[in-house]
Amino acid sequence: AQPYRNNLKREPCDYIFNSSISKRGEFFSSTYPGTYLPWQFCNYSFIGLPSERIHIRFRDLIIFKTPNTQHCAVDLIKLYDNTLDPPELRRFLSSFRHVNNQEHHVVSEQIDQHHITDLCGTYTLPLDVYSTSNHLLLYFIATHYAELTDDEQSQVNDFSGPLWRKGFYAEYEFLSSLTKLDFVTKNKSNQYLSGTECDQTIKSFGQGHGKLQSPNWPQPYKPQTSCTTYLLGLDDRYTLENVEIEFDHFDIDCSLASLVIYNASRIYDYRLRTRPQSVSSSSVSTTVKKSSLFSNYYRQELDFKANLSFCGHFKPEGRFVSQNALLKLSFIPNDRSGNNVLPSIITGGKFQASYKFVKSYHQVSADEYDGINPTVCNLSYYQSRTLYGKFEPPRSSENDYFANSNCTFNFYPLNDNSRLLIWYDYFNIADDDLIQCSSDNLTYTYNLYSSSSVYLHPFIYCGYRNFPSPFLTIRSTEHFHVHFRSNDDSEAGLGFEGRYQFLNQSSPYFSSFCRSPFDSVVYINETIEPSGNISSNGYPENIICEWSYVTTRGYQFMLELNILQIEGSKTKDPPQGCQSSILRIYSEGRIDELCGQQETIYYFATDSNWFTIQFISLNRQTKEALRGFLLYWTVIQTKMNITNNQCLLSDEYFYCKKTSNSTISNFCIHKSLLCDDHVHCQPLSNDDEHPSNCFLSTPTRSKYSLPMSSSSSFLQQHLILIIIIFVLCITMLCIALILIFLLIKMKRRQQDMNLPKEIKINKQKQQRRRQKQRQNQQDNLSLRKKSVQTYLDDDEDNNHDLISINMMEQAVTTV
């Protein structure tokens, strides 16, 4: 029992430790290491000499704490600095008397300025507490066990039973050699952390700056003393600040201690593009080798580590910038974790550094930040440095983007043959007006190689569900800007997370199923090919198509969007936006963005002789069966080129009279389009398909035919003449075949008629030969005459047959 009675002034546990009696010693909770008793109120008062500070180190500390709670509600140690009778403790103790007397009195929540902290539960040991003066009070309170619920008692029993109320064992000492606190500036920015040896916080309150010095500066301080400085920049809805440190003087013996910087990265002069090959420094650093190339001051990927540790006799080179609004700097002795080590009188090192709080947006990844003014949110991304990446607005610690912010994201394609693709993973910008976007919004501007003007993309994006559509820059874009603006109201969102990718001709987004953005512009001859169509060939994903058509000056295009079935919607309430797919139509002075599912046919007359169609389909959000799009185009003459309701070149063009309430002006179409099973005069009328107009010109192709080449167009224009010639040829061939058939038949019939006559003549000849034999003695002259006469008769018959054959051959030849 003797250890518990040392320095005991009054039963049961009122202790006084006086520096004039003993400079150091130890003290315990009653019955330590056994379970402490309930309803204890123990006072431990420490009184030192005027020049001394008190240091208490807990070697063991296990005090009951209600499970799953943050505060000490049952048993606790209360610590007070620079007083032995704090008013806050008196109010706290009076609450127990009221409770015991069944008087339910509300205890004041006023906190005394001398209060250091309350301790309960378990801690990582050793645990050190320091006073700022020669007085310190430790008050231990243990209440009644019965206040635990069954569930709480069950949890306590699971934790080794009574050891949960083991109490504490601590050492104390009175030291005049402890660090003086004079280095802590007495103002609202610098505050000493109560209960520590020399820890302090330095707060910004709006871009502050100053000097950070080691304790006892300019004299060395003991290396076994551990001091930490927390530099806190602004991090709220309106401002983000980062902490910058640059050392002016540094001298710390590596065998005794080291200086550790947390939550920071070391960088060098942002004006330099490359770092020298070798850097002379006698400082010893635990960081790895730095990158040889970096863009500027705020390059986060340079060499950021969880902490940077330094010691030596020369100052660390470069500057140190916090990752966010907090930077921690600690002086740590090498033997601090020794179990029996207390601060000694050994002198150690010293250092001095300059610090400042700078408004910054460097947490956002970028190739380059504003080199002139790093506090401006002006970020740059170069195709020459990286082909793809993310961009997003800077956010506060609450993960909302900053109010009253003005950020510009600059993208630089490598040359005029490069394209930039931008899309968004999520988009959450506050604004109730989804049309005007008068509050927070996102806009695009761009510059072209061929012009010094700045062009504005006409669409403004805002709202929680109105996703910006995927965007592909037009040809010859030199510089593309994304502007993000937010006002100073309390409404905000998570902002957005955008992605970018610089594209070239070999990009996998380009398919053989459609024209690529790098393909040449298609010239349309208004006479040879006055109409055609463009289709997405279904609804593929991860594909980019672009069709650019131009015709002769003085002509325009009538566009008819016959089918539109892709994801998203810009017409629903509220709109969903076009997150994954977009059909974009460019023409003179106008850009149309379309997505969703169209119920009616959409008509659009261009104001010039060209148009461009972009179809972008990235990763689809649903597996719904959709058809993509189908668009027809027709070359037209508009009202500006029509005089007295007459088309120019009226022999070749047909006038479409307006019979509807369409806002589109009257126009003319080529006559070859009449009666081709597609109405080209819409939305004005359907006159071109009226039967009365079908004989003004010959019909050409069906509306389902694809665009034709010049050779196929020539065949189509002369189709009727070719058909007539073909029919005549077939007719003549048939007639010739019929005549040949008749000739053969007549010849056979004639042969059949001549056959019996020849047989008869042959018989007569045989009879005559017999008569000749019988009349051998007749006169030779008679026989000769008879033979001659017979020969003449036969020759006459043959001549008759030849004449008939010759006449028939002449008839066939004539045909």
C-alpha cells in the first residue's frame, strides 16, 4: 500500500506533487493494477517553481469507455493547465451531486480556457501531456458500474472483463529545460495546442505568410523534444489554398533527429522546363529520385510521397507544396520511442523556413497550369504530351466545386489534321433553368488555324441530369476551350468528370462502315446526283462517323431526318441529355444536336451550299433495340434564286408550291426526281409525286437506292431511250425468226410436191430406154429429137423451182 500513499494529503485520493520536494516520480490510480472502484473523485495537483513546466508520461492507461461512443460519459481523466481549481471542473462535479440528490439539473456546457483534454478508453503509449506553466491538475472520476446496460456489460465482458477498468500508471517530472513557447506568435493565426510540448497550428485566414522557426530559435533545441506544426489553409465553398514552404536555414544532426514533412511534394523552380542533371546538397532525404522533366510549379506527378524526411547541415533545395489545404511538419528525435526516455538537456538542431498560403487549383490534373499567375484556374492539355486523360473542376473538402469559380481548360491539338474528342462520365451542376443556365454552366469556344477569331459553340450545359453530348472538334481546330462558371450562391453539386482524347486517322473509333472525320469533303453535282441518303447502318457503339457534302454555289440542301432512334433525350421533362450518343448537323450559321427517339419527320433547309453530319456513339447505357438514324438530302433552289415563281433553268427544275404552313421558303428540285417514289417537295407539298407531273420528266430511281456514280446516273437519265431500242431489237429478232420459220416450211412443202413428179419422170425414162432397145433399128434422128425434147421438159421444171427459191430469199433479205 505504500506507493499509493506517497504525496497523499487527504483521504481517500487527494494528492499534491511539489517540485521543491521531488523533481520526478510516479503515481497511480487507486488499487492499480487491479480494477479501480466506483464512485471515485481523485485529485492529482502538480506545483512547480515559476520557471518550470510539468511533463506527465502515461505508461499504462485503460479506463472504461462506453462502446461505440466518442465522448467520455462514465469514467474519465480531466486535465487542466495553469490552475488547480478550474471553474469548469467545479461545474462538472456539481452535476454528480445533483444527480445523487435526484435533482435533474442541466449542466452548463461552458468550457474553461484551462481545460486541456479528457481521457478514457485506451491509447497508444507512451502518451505525453505538458503544461505551459508551473501548475497542472489531473482529476480522475469513476462512476457506478450499474449504469451500464446489458448490451454494454456484454461488450465489456468480451474485453477481458475487469481489465477494462485497470486505471492508469504515469510518470511525472518538473523541468526548467523544457521548450519555451515564446516561438508561438500570440495572434489568432498561431495557436499553441494545449497539452503538447510545443505543437502549434498556423491558420491562413486568407493568404497569410510568415516565418516558421524551431523552438528556442536562434539557439538549438533538444533533439529528444518532439514538436509538430500544422499549417491550415482555407478549404471551403469559396476558396482552396495550398501551403508553400521554403527553407532559409537548416542544421539538424542526423544521428539525433530528423525533420519530416507530411502531405507535400517537393518541386523546383517552375520557370525551368528541365532540372539540372546533378543537384549538390548535403541533406539526406528519404525520397526517391525525381522526374527529369516537368511542366511547371504545380506538377503533382513529380515526386509526391506520403512524407519527406530530411536531416543534415544544408537546407533542402526546392519548395514544398501541400497536396491540399493541410501541411504537417514534425521534428522527431531518433530515440523518442524509447520506453524509458524522458526529454534531456542534449542540444540538437535548428531550422527556419518561410511559409505562405496561396490560392490554388493545382489538385486538378493538367499538363500545365498558368505560368504567370498560379492562383488562376487556367489549365492546359497538350497532344504532344499526352493523348488522353481526365479534367474536372477543383473541389472543396466537401467534394463540391467552389462557388464563384472561373476555370478554363485549354486543349491544344498537335496540328490541323488532329481532332479532339470530349465526353463526360458524370455531370452534376446546379441550376434550375436548363435553357438559359444563368447560374452555373459549362460552355465551349475554339480557334481555327485559318482565322484569328474565337468561335462560340451555341449550346450551354447545366443542371443535374442534362448531360453534355460527346463533342468532336471540327476540322482545323487549333485551340479548344472548356469554360466552367459558378456563382456565389449556396447551391452546388459535385461538378463534372470529363474525359478527353486526341484522335488521328488510325483511331479505333473510325470504321469502314461510314465516312471518317479525316475523309475528304464530297462534292455533289446538282444535275447528276440531285439527291441521296445517309444512314448509321443500325446503331453501333464506339464509333465516330462524319459526312461533309458541298454543292455548287447558289444551291442549298433540304435535309429530311426520316429515322432517329438513339439513346438520351433533349425534349423530356426534365431532359436527360445526350450522354453516350449524338447526331450533330452543321450548316452555315447553325448547329443542331439531336438524340432520343423521334416520332415525326424532321426537315431542315441549309442556308448555304454545304452541310456536315456527325454521328458519335460511345459506350451505350442500355441494350434497347434502336435503329440509329436515316437522313435524306436533296439539292434545291430556294426562293432567293426564284423569280416570279419560276425556277432558274426551268427546263431542268420543278417548282414546289407551298401548300402547308411550313416556315421553309419555296424551292425547286431537279426534274429527274419527279415520281421516284420519294417526296422531295416536303414539307411544302407532295407535288413531285402527283401523277399529273410524272410526264414532265422520266422517273429515275427509287427512294431506297443509294447515291450513284456518274456512269450510273447517265444510264438513269437515258433509261427510256435504252428501253425503246431494246424493245425494237427484240421485235425485229422475233419477226426474223418467224420469216425464217415460214421459209423453211414452204421449202419443205415444195419439196414434198416435186417428189412424185420426179418419180414419174424417172419411170418414163426407164420405159423409153426399153423402147430404145426394142427399136434398135429406128432412125437415130428420131431418137435424138425425142431425147432433146425430154431434156428440155426437165430443165423447164428445174428453172421454175429456182425462181421460187430466189424470190423467197429476196423477201428475207428485205426484212
